Amino acid sequence: SASDWPTSQPSEAPSISGHPLPGPSNLPSSMPSKEPSESGQPSSWPSGFPSISTLPSFQPSMETLFTPNDSNQWFEFATGLSPSNGMVTFDVEASSNAHVALGPSSVTYGGGRYIDDHYEIVLGGWKNTQSVVRYENLGPNEIKYPGNVLKFRKFRISWHDITSFTLSALKVEFYSDYSGWVEMIFLQPVTAGYTIDRAMVMTGYGSTGLWTLETTGAGDWPTSQPSESPSISGQPSS
């Protein structure tokens, strides 16, 4: 005998909850375009967001390194850096105490908190309340920058003109979606006398870190320094 099948199928299949799932009859008439416009950004790019053209242009190497909560262990992060006019750009995910040491690869590191002949930059130290630069590991804090900088995640450290082992300037910046690169620390001159061709990193004091090396190369130095330092929000302090 004929099987007991319905003569037509329902246009909508009910979900487990009894509500219809999207089907041909209840899909939107048009889907948003994902193709970029001539400006290089999607045609439906939301207002108020920075355009793609304003974001930093990198050729990323995307080398990733995990550092444990261990303030007695440095890890090699970037080598072959330019001593005379160098730069390293990276992302770091850490709750506090992301440390960077810059110095010569000729120095052998044998473990422990101290490493000879290296500048030290502390990002988000003291429970992510301030950042500092030091002429040497565990040395005095030369310049302090207050506030939570690790929320920005992207950083750039650059140095300029070593003559007879003298660094004329050292600069630390973070990247803000509002203002682009924002200068945190500008140290000039630097007379500690270390050649920089290597970056070491470390986290500790309650924090682990995930570091992603983006670029290395020549430093990006402006012809003049800004008259006002932006605040931690990326907006001018005034």
C-alpha cells in the first residue's frame, strides 16, 4: 500500500526549542558585503572605528614566546638587531611586570635575575601601575611612566646613534587605536655604553607572558619631539 508520507515538506524546520531555524524563507534579503571598498576597508565599516589605513604597517614575523612567572629567568626574544639605529616591535599579553633587556649577544647569560651589560625596560611593573627604564638590570629607575600600559599590548622600543658605545637616545612607545604610536619614555643621552643587538624578555612577580615578535629593523625617529606627552588614555594630558 502507499506509504504514509506528507504530500509536501514544511518550509521551516523547527529547532529543538520549538522555534524555527533560519531557512530559505526567513533569511535576510541581502547579506552585508565583505568585500573591501576602494579605500581598502569593508564597505560596511562601522563609524567611529579607525580605518585600516591608519593602523600600523608591519611585515610581521609572528614569532611567539611564552614566559613563566619566574623573575629569575630571561629568555632570548630577538637577535641580530641593529646597534646604531634599531627597533623592535612586539605584542605582549601579561597582567603585570613584562621586562625587556637590551644588550650585546656577546654576553653569555647563565641564568638568574641579573644579566650583565643590558638596559632594562619594565612594562606595567608594581601591579601594572607604572613603567620604568634602567641603565642596567636591577639598577635605579631613570624615568617612570605612570598607569596601566599593558592594556595596549603593542609596544615599540627604538634606539639611535651609538658612537663609541654611547647611545644618544632610547625610546619606548605603545600603540593606541586613538592616537597611533604614543611615546612613554624618551631617554637622552644614554651613556651606559652597551651595544644593542639582542632583546631578552622575562615575566614574574605574579605574572606570565605571551610575547609575539612583530618587526625588527631601523628605528622610526621624528625630526622633533612633541611638546606635550599624551596621557595613558592616548589623549594629551592637557
